[in-house]
Amino acid sequence: MTLRNYEVILVVDTKLTDEEAAESIDKFKKLITDAGGNVKFESPWGRRRLAYEIKKVKYGIYHLFFAEANGEIIENLERQAVYDDNILKFFDCSVTDLEKAYNDFEALKENPQKNSTLVSEALGA
Amino acid sequence: MGKKKRRSPNTEGIQKRPCAILHSGIEEVNYKDVELLKLFVTEKGKIIPRRISGLSSKSQKKLTAAVKRARNSALLSFSEGYVPQDESMEKGKRS
């Protein structure tokens, strides 16, 4: 089975307690690992305001997986996410390098303004 | 007949603006980098066209892909563009 690199975002409802949220995140992690994929990195993004309301909810807990999987696994995840009422949003995309993607994201979390200040300086100049 | 011939624009003395994204040394435009994307999105959430944003063809293509991904992951709004994060946790608990 050939595995490709994917980056998966889960947005969990904030009305859940921390344990319940962790549980539903673990459920999806298990779905990947049980089907033969493996989650290389994991990164919580925490509570964020959604850009638009989903199911009348304004806030969500973002959680990212950087995983090796294949199309079948991802399709299954997507289906499960639709059925699951605790998951507000599911988004996945392929990445070329998992470790780079993970490190970039950690850097972004550390300093979210870094790139934008660089560009706005260039725009102003 | 009847068609007006377009004059080629006077490009003498006009300096080309460098592409802001390439100029600042950013290789990848990540869709999670909302702070960066919001610079190239209008208040209504539209992507600013290249003739105005002044980006290179490559950067603009990366940017549009990133904006579309961000919209799909609820990081950018389809109709309101960038929605700022509010720090007060109380407000959120009510929703």
C-alpha cells in the first residue's frame, strides 16, 4: 500500500469538555492508524473564532494531524466527520514534506505576524 | 471597422514594482497564515486582483490557492474576508 502525506484539520465543537474533545480527536487518530496509516505529528491549535458560523456555532477547537495515509483512509475520515456531530469542519490537503509542514506550522503558531509584517513592509516600500 | 486601435501604454519612466511576496523572501504561501492572506483580501472577502496587488504571476497563483483553502477550513470568510480573533473567552462561552 502506498502512503501519501496528508495534513488534516479537525474543528471540534467548543461546547464539549476537554476530555470529550480529546476523545473525538483520538477517535479520528485511531481511524487513521487502524487502517494502516500513521500519524507522524500532531498539533493542537486551540480555540479559535470561526470565520463564519457553522451549525450556528461561532467558535471551534482546531486540531491538526500530519499523517501518512491514502485516499481510502481520507475518504473514510471525511465520511465519519460528516456523521459526527461534534466535528464542525473537516479539511485535508496533501503536503510534500510532513516534517517541514509541521515545523512551519509550529513556527506560525509561535509568531503569527512574522510573514505578514515582512510582506506589508514590502508592500509599503 | 469601428474598432479603436489600442495604443500601447507608455512604459518609459515607469518603474516596475517588485512582487511583495517574492521580495520578502517567502517561498510558500501557507493557507493557515491568515495574517498574511488578509493583506490580499478585500473587506468583502474577494481576492485582490493582480493588477492592484502587484504580485508576480507565481505568487498570485499560490495566494489564490491558499485563500480558497483557508475559506474551506473556516479560517477566512467567503463574504466578510478576515474575521479577527477576539481574546475574551467569556464571549465565546455564551455561544
